[in-house]
Amino acid sequence: MQRIHFAWALAAALASTQCGRGPDTTEEPSAGAAAPAARAPSAPSAPAPTAAGVPSDVAKTAVRVPIDGLPIFGNVNAPVTIVAFTDYECPYCAKADRTLLTLRAELGDDVRIALAMRPLPMHEHATAAARAFLAAAEQGKAEAMHARLFADQTALDDAGLVASARAIGLDMRAFEAARTGASTASALERTERLATSLGANGTPTFFVNGRRLMGAQPYEQFRALAAEERAHAKDLVSQGLATPDQVYAVIMASASPHVLLPAPVDDSVVDVALDGAPARGAQRAPVTIALFSDFECPYGVKAEATLRAVEAAYPGRVKVVFKHRPLPIHDHARIAAKASVAAEAQGKFWEYHDVLVAHRDALDRASLEGYATSIGLDSRRFLRDMDDPRAEARVSADETQAAKLHVEGTPTVFVNGRRINGAQPIAVFRAAVDRALAGR
């Protein structure tokens, strides 16, 4: 079997540039971090039943998440406090925000949301949008601005932010002064320090009464976790350990103050099997880029464009190999992966791949069949091959390999032995290729 040896290093950047494992979009805390403290004390009693649907990787105990100074939506004395680290240009944040709206509608005064800005450097307008939100908060219109910013993520440039401010009736002179002034800069710096201390490196990341929940999880999982925390809060009140307005403070008092550290560097050498995987470029190219990706992931699409630019910059010296890593968070990623396998069976993987990358938002079955016809595939054979168990087996084999390599998010790239996580700038990829060419 043809294999390439990879010396596995720590990600060049955190998963804020990736679609994450399942619904996760951030890196897990180090296994060596201090164990979280126990829950707030309570008198002996039968434990409240655990609500079904809480994800297995949700933190079982709370970490200390201060909310002083954060804009808060909802009842100030709510038994459930959700701190949301968000980015107005992140598509998963928008999806999760709709989930939180549904949760607030169901739970009413039993839940409040504290907004913590976490603009990611990969998003061109995220920082300006965060400061516009904070400027609106200074005028008591945080929630109105928040709704406007997520309502249209394509209107986050300067003109769009000004239009949103006018639409919600802000004092424009005060708004302009605040969004470019020291107050919003300082507030944003504080939340970014808080995010770093908590290991909230990607968005969205949530802390539900201090328990971390990562990514745009399904509504049922938010609901189940909120139900657990509401029951715990009511226990504290009924046992006289907290008054309704003290619940969050009591939970935080016994929560762990520890900082969640990134995983240590792993320099171990692993094998990645490339036999049978579609490849483009010179067969004997000195640099092989193995790409684990998901056709529905926006960061995967961004990385695809970057890799094309890398190939153009190194003609004949770079080969790209595609590996499937469809994530459960994406409704159509798996069927799109199997469709690409069916296209490969007719010798047109890369042609079909390029169409899928160009139409990330339209990957339903009918669209996939239409794309097959558009590039001249035999439609009947395409549909048969897409539904053939061998297509599922092919995708599953790549997923098994990804799991062994701890590829939990997309895109994840290996450049002659060096791992790059996420849709990094082209300079990161060029540096990796130059180092590979130099044999270092």
C-alpha cells in the first residue's frame, strides 16, 4: 500500500477557521488541566433526573465565567444563564442564535443570555460589527442591534452598520464616537481575554451556568442542558442555599477558576494511506497535500480556493489528495460525499468536486443529480453508484482514517507531514510548502 509518513504537529491555528467535529467548532481543553471543582453545595437529596439529549462531550461541571459588563437579554434573575461567545460574520453563530431565540421563547423568564464578543480574524467585518453592537449597547439597544446584525450577515460593512444603527433609532453622533472609541475597544479587549482564558477559541461557544457547550448544537441539546441547570438552580433555592437573584453567583463561587489550555504539541509520526483517493497534480510531485474536507463547510470552501492558489504558485511541485470528512452538523455533507464518489466512478471526481464547492448551499439530492447531468455524467449510473453501499463504505473508510489522525474539524490539511488546521491564509500554506521543498 502506498503511504506517506506524516510528522504530526500542533495545529497552525485553532479550530476557529474550521467546521468542527460534529457541531463543535473549538478545541477541547487539555487533558492535563486541573479538574473542575464540584457543583455548588446542596443538602442531601435524591438527584434530579438527567434530561435526555445532553451531548456526551458537554462539561459535567462548571467553570467560572464572569458576566460583569456583558450585555444581557432576558430576566436578570433567571435560573439559567447562557454566556454566548459569538461572531456576527460566523454562519454557525447565526444558526445557534436562532436556536437561542427558540429556547428563550419556550423557557421565558427562566433563561437569560449574556453576549460576549469573539470576532475571529478570518472574518473581515466581524470586529467592526462587534464594536457596532457594543456601541448600540451603550444606548440601551443591544438586543435590537444584535437582531439586525444576524438578520443579514452580508450587510456588515460600514454602510450596513450605519444603516442598522439608523434603523433602530440610535443617536448617530454618539454611535460613531463609541464604535471607534476607547469604550468599545476596551470592552472588546476584555471579552477576548475572557474567551482566551476559557479556551473559547472558536465560535459559537456557550457556557450554560458555567458548563461549556461548543458549536451550533441541535435545539434538543440546548433544551436538555438548560433543563438540567434549571432543576439544579431550583434545588439551590428550595434548599435555602441561594435566593433567585443569587443562583448564578452561588454556582460561580464553587466553579473551577482554572484556565483551559490548548493541547500540547504531538510530534509523533503517523501514516496516512493515499491509495485510491482522488488526486490532482503531478504524480511524482515533491509535495503532497492531503485535504480532509466537507463539501458543506464554508471554511472548507475557503481552503479550496487557497489550495488552488498554492498549486498555481508551485506548478508541477504540488499534488492535492482529497479525503472525505463529512460532519454530522451539515445536513447534506454525507450525501454530497457519496455523490462525489459516484462521479469519481465515471472519471469526473474533480469536475464534480468543483461544482459542489461552487454550490455549497445547494446540496440536496435533486441538485446533486442536476450537477451530474450538467457535467455529462450518465445520470442513471450516477444515481445507482451514489446509493451503492460501496460509496458509503468509501466515505466511512476516510472517516475511520480521520478519526485515527484526530481530524475532528474541516478543513484539516497535511503538507508532507505537517498538519494545518483550518482555512489559514495562503502565507501559512506557502511556508509549509517551502519548508517541505527544502526538506526541513
